[in-house]
Amino acid sequence: MGKFQLFIAVLSLYSLCFAENVNVYFSTGGRGALGIYKSKFNTQSGKLGHPSLAAELKNVNFLALHPDKDKLYAVGELPEGHAVVAYNIDKKGGLKKFSSSLIKCNKGSHISVHPSGKFLLTAQYLGPSVAYFPLNDKGELGERVRIEHEGASKVNIKRQKDPHPHWTGFSPDGKYAFVPDLGTDNIHIYKVKNDLSGITKHGLAKSIPGGGPRHMRFSVDGKFIYLVNELDLSVSTFAYNSKKGEAKLIKVTPALPKEIKDKEVFNSSAEIIVHPNGEFIWTSNRGNDSVSTFKVDKSSGKLNFVESEAVRGCWPRNINIDPTSKWLLAAGQFSSTVSVFKINQDTGELTFITKNIISVPGPTCILFAK
């Protein structure tokens, strides 16, 4: 073996030694799904291991981690009704249920844990409501406090007759909570009480009429909000005032070029994620079954469409990037698949990793946990 070949062999061995296999969880529903599934993801090769059932739970819509990273929360269905269920994560990534609390107002569509770890929120699309759940020092759930949404834009008469809260999350400083509502065409903003004992209504951030707000993310520097509009297949960019807890719409960017969008009878945006370097954003497009890449102008917050990449599956309800930010995973809900793409760190463009698709029944959320 020559010196060059020896160097390459040593370098490859070195890389393998420092590759990390991280746990990745999938919430599932329908299509023979049994609950929350777990797989191992290799951050060096981008390979997903064969999934196994980690916890039985019916119709799991979404997952969230506790800030301590050792507890996982899910919105699903127990025999007694729709609920939030809490699991401890053991050293091998196994899940053990330790707490639950009923939502009592239809099934949860989304869930998020406050950065303090003292409470979590759920959004009930058909509630139509937001639910506040206190968490004790062990992460155990208290009884829910219900907050109703009111009003509707009625621009899309089939989808916007009533409020439809779709996502929950928090400002970078944790002082405000945000709930995009598909039915009202607004982001509902709540003030987090100083003692973390609840949230109070604070204001609205108006998006485009008929857009159908679904999910949102903050820019890395916290100066902008990116809201994906499910019905309009677009991204609304807001300038965010952290001192006042206010957001103002500054631009709307199509998620797909018109000539691509018009090829499908039905299109629907689903998820939006931001690269930790703040330079790229991705959205998932159901119907077109693709992921769109956007380049971010950090100074203005505005987006420029780069490309759309087919997910090699059907109905990408959720996408996520791994802890190294080198890979993007796309969950095909109707194809019962999860596919892997390598992220170009210079352009944000995606490259499909051939033959690296695993079968997961009806995946609705992808969650990484070290």
C-alpha cells in the first residue's frame, strides 16, 4: 500500500471513529402505525437504521423534547381520550411512559416545550384552541388550561370558516408564545407570565388573506419570523420587535414557481425549517411532493427561491435536519417513507442519497435526540 492510499485509509478510519449514531424518532398515524418509532442515524454517512417501535400510542401527531434532552412529549390518543404523553429517554434511546394529561378539546396538532422546561403548549386544529400544561421538576404533566381562538377570515370558504390553531412555539427569549392559525390568517401572540404559570393574549401578526398560516420559525438572530402558508403555498416574512412582542409583514415569497405549482391539482405547504447558520430555509410541499430551498438575505430577512427537490415519497408532512446540519430528512406520510438528502453547505441545495429510504408507517414528525 502506497503512502497516499495509507493516508486515505487512516483518514477514513478516523472519520468513522468520530461519526455519531444519534437517535431519531418518528410520530406516526394510520396506515398500520402503532405509535412512536425509533431509528439510529449516522451523521457521517447519512444512513438511517431499520426503525423499531419505541412506544405504543395511537394517532401520534407531533413530538417535542424537554430542554434537558432526556424527556420526550407526544400528542396522541389514549383509551380515555386525546392527550399529551411524556416519556423518559433511557441510555439506549428507549422510551418509558411516566406521565400523561388529557387535552379534553379534540386532538393535538402540535406541541412545544418552553425553554424553561416549566410548561408546554399544544395546538388543537379542530379545538379550536391552545392548551397550556404545567410541568413539575420531574417533567410530569399537570392539568391543561384551555385558551380558545375566535374569528375566521373565510377567504377560503372550505378551510377558513373557523379558527384552526396549527403550531406552537416561543420567541428566542421565551417571553412570548406564537400560534399560527390557518383559519384566521394570523399569528396569535401570547405573553408568557413572569412566573411561567400561564400565557395571556397579547396581539396578532396579520399574514396574507387566504394564506392559511401553518408553521413558523424565527431567524437565527431573532429579528425575523418565517411563516409557511399552507393554502397559498408561500412564506410570509415578518420583522420582529422583541421589546414589544410585535411582528410586521414585510414580504411574501412563493414556495414554488407558478409553472411548477400549476402542474398539480392540489398543493399544500406543510413544514418550514431554518439552517443554524441562518443562510438557508426549507419548506415541504405536499402534492408537488418536494422540498423548496431558499437563500436568506440576513440583513433584510428576505428570501430568494433556489430550487425544489423531489422527496421520493408522497405527502411530505414533516422535514427536519440532523444535529450536524449536514443532512435533511423528509417524511412521506402517504408513502410511509423517510428519505435522506445531503445539504450543500454553500448553496443549501439538496442531493438525494440513493437507496437510503426507510419504511415507517404514516410518519408525521421527525425528531432528533442525542
